Amino acid sequence: MKLDVIKLDGGKGGSIELADEIFGIEDIRGDILQRVVTWQLAKRRSGNHKVQVRNEVSRTSKKMYKQKGTGGARHGSRRAAQFVGGARAHGPVVRSHAFDLPKKLRALALRHALSSKAKAGSLIVIDNVVIADPKTAALRAQLMSLGVSNALFIAGAEVDKNFGLAARNIPNVDVLPNAGLNVYDVLRRKTLVLTKDAVAAIQARFQPEEAA
């Protein structure tokens, strides 16, 4: 598929050919996208939630009352979960929420995410994202003229320092290098903006898999 290339100032920058195997998938698999998004969010969880178990509760360990003769149930410690101020039974512990997902499935999900943006008309290819001064107001005005208000920019091998500084103060605008391209960030923003270098890197990234 062919897509027009624009410039940051709104001018025309020619056109570019996009690989149908990456940007032209018609049957978008929502189940695959959901699995990968869940995998990404699970990896992000810190897993440091924890409750106090019996040996960590700051209460006396003295036996509450004698074993027999009281007419009540037998208890050995006020730290037990059934007492006020005691431990919590079966509470969360520090652990990792991450789980494994096949590499080929993750790559497939990324192609489906890219194709979903192209299919919805929410994919823009821009010449480059390099600006002379890190002025947020000026960049916001340029983005408004392009009709971009909620977008993910994939800037190339490295993010231009001035562009990154100017864009970080604009709500709902994210800027990532090629290495940061991921399914979750692609789907969470309305528009995906790729530079020509980013398109070349994406197509090169999937080339060995297509050839195989």
C-alpha cells in the first residue's frame, strides 16, 4: 500500500510504499492484541503488595489463656487471623506478575496493531520530527494544524532532543524511538505517526521473518 508523506510544517514530502504484510492485514485479531496488552501490563506491575503474616505481627506471643477448663475454644496466640489486630490469612505476597508469551505471537500482534491503525486511517507518515528550538507552544500549533491531538510518535533510531523536550509537555502525545515501539502504546493513542526512518526500520525488522 502507498501512503503520502507529510512534513511537520504541513507540506508534502512525497509518498512511501508500506508492506502489506505489516500494514495491510485486513482481518485484525483482537484476541491476539488483548493477550499481548495483558502481557505488557502484567510485566509493568511491581508486585510489591504484601500483608503481615503471623510471625510479623507486633503482638504478644503469650498463650491467651490456659488450654483447658475455660469452656472456650483452645487458642495459642492473639496473632491468629481471627482476632482483631492479628495477621491476615492468605493475603497477597511479594511476587512477579509476569508470564511468558511466544516471541512470534508478540511480533504478530505488533503487525496487527500497525495494520489496525492503517485500516482506520489513523496512520501518518512524516518526513522527520526535528525542530530547531524546544518550544512547546510552537510544536502544539504545528500538531494542531496537522489535526494531531492524541498521538504516538515513533521518531527513528533516536528522538530529537528538542522535539522530545517540546512534546513532553503536550498532553496525550508520546514520543518513542524505534526500539520503544510496542502494542500497548500504539493502541492507547488515537493516531500513530511514523517517520520515514521508522517505517524503514519496522519493515527491516520483520523482513527476516517474512523471508523465512
